[in-house]
Amino acid sequence: MPYFTKLLLLIFCLVLLVESRKHRKRRWTSHLDVQRASHILKKNRDLTKAWKGKTDQLLRVDEHDFTMRPAFGGPAIPVGVDVQVESLDSISEVDMDFTMTLYLRHYWKDERLSFPSTNNKSMTFDGRLVKKIWVPDVFFVHSKRSFIHDTTTDNIMLRVFPDGHVLYSMRVTVTAMCNMDFSHFPLDSQTCSLELESYAYTDEDLMLYWKNGNESLKTDEKISLSQFLIQKFHTTSRLAFYSSTGWYNRLYINFTLRRHIFFFLLQTYFPATLMVMLSWVSFWIDRRAVPARVSLGITTVLTMSTIITGVNASMPRVSYIKAVDIYLWVSFVFVFLSVLEYAAVNYLTTVQERKERKLRERFSCSCGIPHSKTMMLDGNYSESDANSLAGYTRNQMVPEEEKPEKMVVHLAMSNESNSSRKRGLKGHVGLRIIQNTHAIDKYSRLIFPGTYIFFNLIYWSVFS
């Protein structure tokens, strides 16, 4: 029994020894961590804790009146501007405006914000400090809508340097007016401008300028539009005068856009051209096929009206003629003339058939002559009316004693007389066109396509 008790005491002592060593090790490790942390804190001191006060006291915001501009009463304060265009979102022809998202940055010097610094490093703040200091009151001229992005917080950055230089940056989306000229639409190029200007300070108090000239404007290489090709971005500046307040510095962001024509070729020009060509098919259809030619003409006229209405629905109601209007209305006129052409053909055919029917009714056939036809002409029937009876010749005539009252002409079928009559009418082309209605269709097959091709050559050479 005593042996067993001694063994338990020995085990208990060993356990105490092990626990004491672990406790010492933990204390030593904790001591090293504290030393290491204090070394890091000494190396990178938090400036907000080094100064016994708030940021406002660090920048001495409460000691100055920031409702006044820097150097008030002295020369105009220069404010440099640079812009980075993030996206050109949309161009609206109906509303005549464009929407752009950009990073707008201002640079100026305000000695009231200078602070002592051993490492000459700047301090960066968010939008909460902007409300307490002076910032340029730049606005967008001719702006319809604009806003500063606020997700997840206001996209505003303020960077202050020890010598008082300030960088003020914000992310803005603006929709501004763009005066467009659609006289060459859709073969047009448009130049739009985004204008920046101080609202309250004239050029005697604030001088806006592009910080690095044309290099002050930068664009994202991925900017693209569905209907336009962005040709050029550039900057300009000039003075703007208001009769009530004076002269102001105004900065311009100019960009030139050229419209893609391929969409309008597929949706407007090709369908219009095909409708005009389809209307020419009626020239090859028999003039007696009235339903076919009339339905074809009406269909092409209605289709052209639909195309014109669809194009004008997506455009502003301008008071001048656009290039696409010229093409569509000339095409409409060609289609309409093809319908009138068949109306003329049908009318002249009806007149000719009526004339021949009257001739058959007025002149009776001579009896006893089986292979000939006799027609009686009174004194009022002209020589040209007699020639219009194709395929007939004069073989017999009544004696001259009966001429004063009536003249009976014996007409017999003869191939020789028919060919001689045709040779006699070669010089009377105009008369043949009126009498032979097939000739109108024949000449239309050449005149209509030739005139339309000539119009297209002039149109594309002028507006391209």
C-alpha cells in the first residue's frame, strides 16, 4: 500500500511539472506577439490616431470660411479639368440627345487645406468631406438629365496634398442635347458636344481650362455603338456670354459619329428597289390579264407606302427633306407610274376595240364575194382610219358617180398589201404607239429601268 501511494504522488508531480512548462511557453509566446505588434505599429503609425482630433481639425476646416472661393478678392483661380469617357450609351434621333458616362476630375489649389506632412503623402477622402469645403460649381450646359452614381456609396473621391493641391473626381452619367442635321440621313455624320461651365463664377473669379490640352480627354477603347462609328473625340474651349451675368469659361467635349449604312440598306433601300423592279414585271404580262396587272400594281404601291411610313415613324418630324425621303418618294413615283402605264394601255386598247366594233357595225359585208370583205365609208371617214384596218387593201371601188354620197371600199385579205402598209407607216412612230398598245409596254421595258438606274447613279454620287 505505501508503494502504491508513492507511485501516485510521483505521477502527480510529473503532471504539475508538464503543465507549468506549458504555461511558461504560452506566456513567452504572448510576450513575443506583443513586441512584434508594437514594432509594426511604430513602423506604420495611423495618422488619424497620431493627431489628437478629427480630420476637420487636421485640415483646419473649422478655421476658415469655405463658402468663399480660394484667394477671394484676388485673381481668378485656375481649375484644370480632365475627363475619361467610360461609355457612350445611346444616341436618340427622335429626342435629339445622347447619354454618356464619364469620370470628371477637377484640379485646383486651396492653401486653406494645406497640412504638415513629413513624408509628403496625400490624404484621400470620400464624398462626406466635399460638403464641408469649397469645390468648383461646374455643371453641364444643355443637360436634360444627369446624376452621380451612388452604388454602393457616392462615387466621389477627394485627394488633398500637403501643399493644398486638390483632386476632386466623380463618376457621372449625363444626357445632353445634340442638334442633329438629318438632311443626309441615313448617309449622314453627326457632331455632338458635351459642354462644361461654372454656374456662378465668371472668368474673373474662376478660370476653367483643359489640364493637358487634347490629352485631357481619354476614352475607353471598348466604346462602340450599334448604329454609329465613332470617328473622333477632341476638346475645345471658348468664352460664353450672358447678358445678365457676364463672361464664362466653357469647355467642350466634341465627338463625331458616322452612321452605319448597312442596316438601312437591308431595311429600306433594298426593299424599295425590289418593289420598283417588281412593278416592272407588269410590262411583260399580257394587257388582257387585267386582274394580274392591277393586283401587282396595287400591291407594290401599298408596300412602298408601308416602307415610307415605317421609316418616318422612327425619325423626328423635321421640316426639311431627308435623303432617304428623296429615294423612297422617287421609288414610289416609279411604282405609281407603272400602274398609270397599264391604265393608259388598257384605255387605248378599249378605244381601239370600240373603234373597230363601230366600223363593223357601220359597214355591211358585200354579198356574193366569199373571200373578201366590203366596208362602206362615208365622206367623214379619214384616210388614216382606213389605214388602221390592218390586213386589208382596196380592190374594188364603186363608180365615181356615187362618191359624193357614199364610197364602198372592197377590202380583201392580202399578205402583199399588208407588208406594203407596214412599210408605209414606218415614219409614223407616234401613231403606231397610239394604235398598237403593245408598243407602250415595249418602250416601258427600256425607259423605266434606264431612268431608275440613272437616278441611282446621281443619288449615290451626291449623298455618298
